[in-house]
Amino acid sequence: MAINNEEKQEIKPIGHNELAHKSLLQSDALYQYILETSVFPREHPCLKELREMTEKHPWNLMATPADEGQLLSLLIKLINAKNTLEIGVFTGYSLLSTALALPSDGKVLALDVSREYYELGLPIIEKAGVVDKIDFREGPALPVLDELIQDENNKGTFDFVFVDADKDNYLNYHKRVIELVKIGGLIGYDNTLWSGSVAAPADAPMLDYIKRLRGYVIELNKYLAQDSRIEICQLPVGDGITLCRRIN
């Protein structure tokens, strides 16, 4: 989840515990059961260290939850991905999940507007021994994507793309990454249920940043549902993740 500075000020007093968990499950006990039974026992020690470090950060809400990181890892292995792209990094939990899942010659191009948070997790990523798989680039993602698309040799070369960045640009990202991912490759969009607000009435009470970006998430969901270039599956993991498999 990516949010701007004003939105950070809005949620600053609210820690991860007060929000219960980053899951749409109604039962805290059930979510904890999933974590303790299926996720934490298999979590890489460096992922655990990075998760625990990030949980202490004021903006921990932006982090990819452990169960979603596990899903990303499994998907990458299932499709034998080697060349991947990540838009939105924060401290790097999803990035480390990806890098660990990739083969020794795998690569992930990681884009984020700020290197500050990435550097918090970088020592742990280095400890995990996968930093050589990562090409981190600081700055807005759209110009980088446009530059990649200008070279025909880049089109259809990415096996897997994960997007967890500014929601008001999700549709712009899709219109670009669909050209970069190969046929048969996967794109994952995070936060596509947006705290459940996508199914709530427009006048329902919600935090300002949820309300402000809700329309963009709904617009993306509608677009993906009718995009004939992809097959989709929207899952209630984390804050909602939509998987798109390019078919043409």
C-alpha cells in the first residue's frame, strides 16, 4: 500500500495493532491461526526479521503482510519466473519474498519514489544474500515504464509484475505493464479491495485517504474485469490482490 504524506499524517496515530491486522477476515483469531499454522513456520528468517523491523515503523500499514508475501513466493515458483518487476517497495518485504523465490540467475527491477524506506530493509536483504538479484531505481515509475516500452526488446520480457504503489496511477501502470509482461506471465495488483470500501456505499464513513482513492481502485477493478488481454482472479488476501494472466 502506498500513501502520500498527508495521508500518513491522517493515519499516524493508528498503529497496526489498533487496525487489528491487514486482512479482510472478520476474525482476528482466524487470521492469527493462518499465520501461526501456515505462514510463520515457513517464513525465511530474514523475512521474519524484516517483518518485525517494519512492524515498529510508524507507516507499517504500507507493508505487504506475511501471508501475501507467501502467496507471491509460491506464484513466482509456480510459473518459473526469472525476470520480474515490482512497483512500490517500502521496506522491501514483498521484494525480499520475490528475490528469495527467484532462481540464482533471476532478477527483479524494483521501482519506488523514495529510497529511504528501502534502505531500512537493505541490510536484511543483504544478509539474505539476494541483493545481487535486485535493480532498485528511485523515482516515479511511469517514466521508467515509458522508457522500457520505447525499446521493443523489452516488450513481453517480464514473467511477473507486482504493483503496490499510488492507487491513482494503477490504471496508468496497467496500460504499460501489460505490454512488458509476457503472454502467460502474471501481474499482481495489491489493495484492490481497498479496506472493503469498494463494496461500501459512497457516503459510508471512511478515512479520508480511503475515500479519496476508492474511485481509482473501483475504476481499475472494472477495467481489469473487461480487459480481454488477461484472465483474472481477485483474492481476499491482505487488502485484496488481483492476479492477471496475460493471454494475448
